[in-house]
Amino acid sequence: MRTREGGRIVDEAAVIARVRAGEPEAYAELVRAHTGIALRAAAALGAGADAEDVVQQAFVKAYCALGRFREDRAFKPWLLSIVANETRNTVRTAARQRTLAGREAAFVEAEPLIPESADPAVATLHTERRAALLAALEQLSEEHRLVVTYRYLLEMDESETAQALGWPRGTVKSRLNRALRKLGRLLPDFESREGGEERE
């Protein structure tokens, strides 16, 4: 599997083979390639200020478990499932509920900044829509929040989402449809991005 995360193409299978063959420094290529999306996932799932620690721990756990990684699977969804588990553990261990404002701030920090040349009205509307979406996501069940986060906020395709969550693809599709219907009721101007059948 090749990925463009981190700005360059990485042949994941080749890198993993090198690590397994006794070249642990090759793992840095996977870290560089996937740090951005791992940080976005941790922030979107509620890690807040702990997102960097969560991601670092997830990469360590992924490295330790690399011997059990199945070569017929993609690395990114597998890694993001570890990030999700680490995020849950961190939030539980901290025994504190993240506020919506804190989650929004962490998520915005993990996203590219709006260019200075952008129309201020458009930038304001974008910020307001994101805040409204995150507020609506807070009202969904955990499984619905997860499937929407992976599918749209992290822009993973249906099969990657299924792999990351450990669900069958049919479950991803049905839970996503239910989640989008609920979001539609919570956000009157929300438009479903599904638009029918998946194209893959």
C-alpha cells in the first residue's frame, strides 16, 4: 500500500518489511507519513492538549505490534484504531470530560490554517459551521460519532473506516446512514455527502 500522507509517497509494505528484517530506523518513514492524520484523529476523538502524547504512544504501540500486523491490510486504518484506543484510554485515565470549546480548539490547531487571502466572511462561516458540526457530533452516540469522524473529518474511504473501527463494511454503511440522518435533524442546513452509493 502506498500513501501520500506527509507529502511524499511511502511504500508501506516495503518499509514494514525493512523494519521486520532488522532495520528499525525505517519505521521513521511511517511515522513521518502518518503523523498528520494521527494528530487530526486524536484531536477529533477528544484528546485535546494530549493529542501529541496520544499519537506518540500509539506509534510506540504500533511499532511493538508490527510483528502481528497483517500484510494484506493497510497501515493507516490499523494505526488509527490504535490512536482511537489510546485516546479513549487517555480521556478515561484523566477522568475529565473535554469541553466542546477545548475540542474545537484542538481540532482547529490540527487543521491547516485558512489562508490570509480568504474572504473574512467565508472564513467566519467556515468556523461557525465547524463549531455547529462538532456540537451536533457531541449529541451522537459514540459509534455514530466515530463513524462520521473517520469517514468525513479524517476523509477515510469506507473500507479504511471499516478496518480502523473493526466493523464489517455493511455496519459502517448502516451506522453512517443513521448518523447522517441524525445530523440532518440536528443541523437543518446539513447536506449529506453520501449522495447514494459509494464509489470506490
